[in-house]
Amino acid sequence: MIKKSIFTLAFLAVMGWVSAQSLQFEMDGRVFANNEVYVCEATPTSWGEIELKMQLRNLTDKQLNVVVEKEYVKIVDGTTNTFCWGSCLGPDGFSTRPVVMEPNAISADGDLSFHYQVDPNYSDDESSYIVGTSVIKYYAYLAENTDDKVCIEIWFGYGASGIDENKISFSHAYPNPASSLVHFNYQLPATGNVSVSVYNLLGQEVLSQQLDALQGQAVLSVADLTDGIYFCNLKVDGRAVKTEKFVVKKY
């Protein structure tokens, strides 16, 4: 019995060591959990670029060779993205060369950055209408052990062109968490068709509803949705202009 207990403890210790993460994503002191979703709300530059800077931390007392890689989950047509880690890759670059990180160190500001913008080769007539949310996963892992990996999922988005955002209001969800119904108050300037769409963390649309007025309250039934985090887009003529996050939790 004693031998069995010792073996069990040893097995659990080894499994704990295997599953431990050597790296973590951070931003301005904020620590991200593995597979966390971050909605980027940065304001685009005058040339339409959204830039997001983060850091990587080496959680070990060993020198590590770290690779960063991206994976597309959902990409809006007419947009392009690049990222930098050690060197900057072009839009078609998906994986960097390893960068050496010292023990217990955090990368310097600007070493890791993500860039999202309208594709400069896209039609000028169409570029002002590029609206929607792209979802990209970024992985950081050890060159010598690809299973020692951490992931962050980033949502990049543009608002609808030609609409004065100062005249748009879209309230936080309530109640939040929601179990059966979720409400949003909204107001828009006079313009086309208005609707709301709800997406899960995989970027899949799970709920959509047409709204028959430019202001009022959107009431959505979430009774058939599983527990978890969701994003609701307020859309004008099919283009997302505002996004809010909410949680579904059945009691």
C-alpha cells in the first residue's frame, strides 16, 4: 500500500511538471491565462493600422529558446496582419525563428507586437467599407519542446465607415452573467438596417436577430447557449459598429 502511494505521488509530480507552463503572455502588468481571449480596442492610426504590444515572460530559471507562431481562426476579407518577435514577419509569415530568453526574464517593450490593417493592395473604393472582426491565435513555445506552449486569442476589428461613432451607443450586457435573457440598450444615427449577432470564442455566429428601430432595447434569448463567454456585435447594414462581451451561466 505504501509503495502504491509513493508511486502515485511520483506520477502526479511528474504529470505536474509536464503540464507546467514555462511561458506566459503579459501586457502592462496584466497576466493572461493560457487560451485567454483578448478583444483589441486600440484606435487605428491615420493609415488604418491597429498595433498591439505585449510581453512574454520566462517563468523558469533556465535559458529558453522561444518561438512565436500565429494561426488564423477567422479573417476579414481585405485585411492583413503581421507580427514581430525577434524580427518582423510579412503577412505570409506564420512562425518566427527562436529568440533566446534569459531565466526569469520578461521581454522588452516592443519586442513582441501584433499589427492588423487594411490590405494596401485592396481596392481603395472598397477599403473604407472593410468592417468586421478577425480572430487570430498566437502561440509561444519552446523550440526544443513544442508541447510546452501557451496561447492567446486576439480579436481585431474595424467599425463601419461613414458612421459618427459619437452618435452610437451600445450598453454593456445586463444581466451579466445571463441565464435565459440578455439585454442591450442601443442608439444609432439615421441609417440602414440594424441587427445584432452573437459569437462564441471560436468566432462562430451562434445567434442573430434583426432590430426594427434605430434605438431601443435588444433582448436576446440565450437559454439554448452553453455556459461560457460570448461577444455581441451591433451591426449596421451587416457591418459591425460596436462589440460587447457577456457571460452565459445557467443557475
